[in-house]
Amino acid sequence: MYRQGDVLIVPVAEPAVPPHVTDAAGEPRDGRGRLVLALGEVTGHAHAVVGPGRLVREPGPFGPMLLHLPDGGRVVHEEHAAISLPKGWYRVIRQREYVPGSVRIVAD
């Protein structure tokens, strides 16, 4: 398991990845060619993956994302140390917080 700020990255077994995810096109890259896992609403900083890979969002308001890194990759952020990830599949989960009457994704 890996954590960078409010982003948790958990390795998952490839056979556990649903077929609809393995066939999905995935999220587009940003202007700098990165796969953005979480964008800071306040700072504009991003938790992002550099290198080859694919990021697929699962349905639902808090739906986690699945990240496939065929050759491994690095998670970078302007205020955190980079994290190297070995090749494989990962579930990316954003931290949530309770506010009276609801649950929301933590704002960065």
C-alpha cells in the first residue's frame, strides 16, 4: 500500500480487475502528459503519474479509480516526495471526510 497526502494507492491482483475496466479507454492525460489522480482545488498542485499507464474511473460519486502501470511508474506532487510503483494494477482511493449530513472528498 502507498499513500501520498490524501491519495491511497493499493495494489490489486490483475484477475480481480473487472472486464469493463480492462476494456475501457481510460482518463485523458493533462497538458503535461501526466495521469492526474487528484487535483488540488486550492493550490492547483496535482498527485499525478508520469510514465506509461492508464487510469480508469469506476462509477459512482466516490468511485475509486483503477490504475494500470505496464512498466511501473512514479507518483509525483509538488509538495510530497515521489513514490515509485512497480508494474501492475492499483486501486486509487481519495480520502473522504464527514461533514454534518454528508461525506465529501477531502479538498487539497
